[in-house]
Amino acid sequence: MNYIASITSQGQITIPKPLRDQFGILGQAKAHLVKKGDKIELKLYTPHDLEFWYGALKNNPIVKANKGKPLQQIIEEESAAFEKAIADNVAEEMGLPPLKE
């Protein structure tokens, strides 16, 4: 089946509902567009696709702070910080002072 979709002055296009239903687009999605001669090929990525998240951590300060460190070191440091945060939260809930480092 063929569909006609309008393109706004800002370049936005709405995928017709029957196509969204057919391809399982329930909410947010991203599209990879490739010029093929005089046509545009569109590949959809939904939050269930790894490609959807590409670049999500690009400017994340934690990622920047850990750049160049061995993976095992990052795991150990993050695990220790997570365990301390849990212990501090439990201590606070119980009215106790936080653990000393």
C-alpha cells in the first residue's frame, strides 16, 4: 500500500498510522536516512534498537572522567561508589552517621 505524507517547513514528516502500527513504532523513534540516487532510504530505530542510543553518552561527565581507564578499574570504582551510596542511604534512614572512608 502507498501513502502520502506531508513534510513541514521545518522538514518534519509524520509516518502514517498504519505504517507505525506495522513497524511497531509506539512512541519515540529515530531514523537513519541515506540518499540512494534520487530517492531517500529510511531505516527506523526504536528504543529497543541499540542504534537508537548511539551518541547518548557522548557528553556524559562520568564517561569523560573514566576515559582511558581500564574497564576493571572503572567497574571497581563505580561498584565501590554505589555500595557507599547505599550504605549512606541506609545509615541515614536509620538515623546513623554515614560510614567513614
